[in-house]
Amino acid sequence: MAKHYQLIIVGGGTAGLSAGLYATRAGLNAVLIEKGILGGQIANAELVENYPGFPEGISGFELGRLMAAQAVKFGLETLNAEVLGVRVSGQNKMVDTSAGDYVAQALILASGSDYIKLDVPGGELVGKGISYCATCDGPLFRDRVVALVGGGDAAITEALFLSKFAARVSVIHRRGQLRAVKALQKRAFADHKIEFVWDTIVESIVGNDRVRGLKLRNVKTGEVSSLEVDGVFVAVGLRPNTGYVKGLLNLTPEGFIPVNDSMETEIPGVFAAGDIRYNSVMQVVTAAADGAVAALSAERYLSEQR
């Protein structure tokens, strides 16, 4: 038999936990469903220095833990399960999970997005020299040598950000020219700290306890080479976790969920917050804000249904 709540939150990252905190403080009977660890992607960051209130920085894992503890303190129920699908019948939102079925009048989708991973040997060294967020971890590599994998707008933006801290940034791109807009290219080519390794892919990441270097292969010549680096940043794209709502909501071609300023989707009572929504800047502080807005909007929606 399905369990009933006023609000179901899908996703236990910053947006979901923020939504849970605001919802439970408002007195809503809410459950948060997360298939991994509470805290989400931020748990992978060695040090978060750009979240207000922590002048000395805080580890991503600890920040996520504190957010979860705060939400649970106010009564948020959490469930470790995978969401398999969502159905809507009238005012009821039915969430099918690996632990059974759940029903609520309001639903907040905050399952975030996953960085497209560098699937090579050594790729497991995330947080030990591998990062998928230059804004989060770039300052940790001051005066160090780093590599940046990618060639689009996001990649070159991150390379320019990294050059403020790193001694050298090697941009590794599988093509012979960048995909980034010309304005970004011009800035990158003019930056003396940034060098380009063209027509090249990463074959493996070298290191045991942390990143020590890269093994590279030129896709045109087949030539294999090595590059000593202290860290590698990967910016080859993001994939939103929206597979479970395909067919229910109209998604962007990339799979993101369009919302308005109140985080409302096209379906009344269904909201989306954080990285999963279209046009998110994908920062921990904005994810927290999104979650708060979504929860307040859900509370207003529920009050109007009484």
C-alpha cells in the first residue's frame, strides 16, 4: 500500500535538503527520497570556500552532513531509495521507488545533474586531484599545474577561472579547434598561463593516493604522451537526472526542466529546483535558494487546495 505525504522531495542534494528544511519548518508532512548519500554532488568537493557563513571553508562532505542534520532536526523524513517513475492522477503525485510507492499532493524534483565523467583508468580519484567544478576547487590549486579537459563554453570559462590561481593550465581538447564562442576563445588564447593540447584525449589518469599526471593520445597520429599535473578538471558536459519524468514533463533537448520564478513546472503542484532546472547556474548557494523557493511555492499550492 502506498504511503501518503503532503510533499515528496526527490533528491537529497543542496536543493532537496533546503526544500526539506523550509517545508518541515512550515509544518508540512514531507519525505525526501535519495538513492545515494545525503548532500549530493557537493560531498565530492574537498573544500567549499564560497558558501556564506564559512570564512575558513568547509569540506563538501561536512557541509552536506550539516544540511541534512538541520533538515532532519525539524522533522524531515528521509528514504534511501531510487525513484523509478512519477505519475500524476488528479491532484495526486505518485512516486514509484525501489522501496515502494509514495503519494503526495505536491512534488519537488531536485535530483540534480551528473557531470559527464571521464571514464578512464584512474577516474576514481575524484576529490584527490580530479574535480568537476573549477569554481569549487580551483583556488585549492594555487601555483600548481593543472589540466582542463573540454573545449566548449563551460570548459573555457573554467580554464580562464583556473588561470587566476594555477601556474599553468593545459586545455586538452579532442578536436583541432574549440567549440566555445569566439569571445571566450580570444580571452583564452591571450592568457599566457593557458596552453592547448589539440586533437588529444586522456587515456588514463596516473596516481595512487592523488593525481600525479595524465597519459594522453593524439587521435590523429595515435602518438602517446605523458603530462605531469597536480590536478585535472573535467568540463565535458552535464547530464540532468530526469529520466524518471520523461513523458510526464516537457524537457529541454538536453533534458533539463523548464520552470518559472516560483520553480513551478507545467503541472500544478510539481516543482523543480537546483541543477535539474533549466538555466541553473549550478552553484551550491543558488541550489539552496531554489529549494527554499520551491518549498514556499509548494506550501502556497497546498494551502490553496484545502
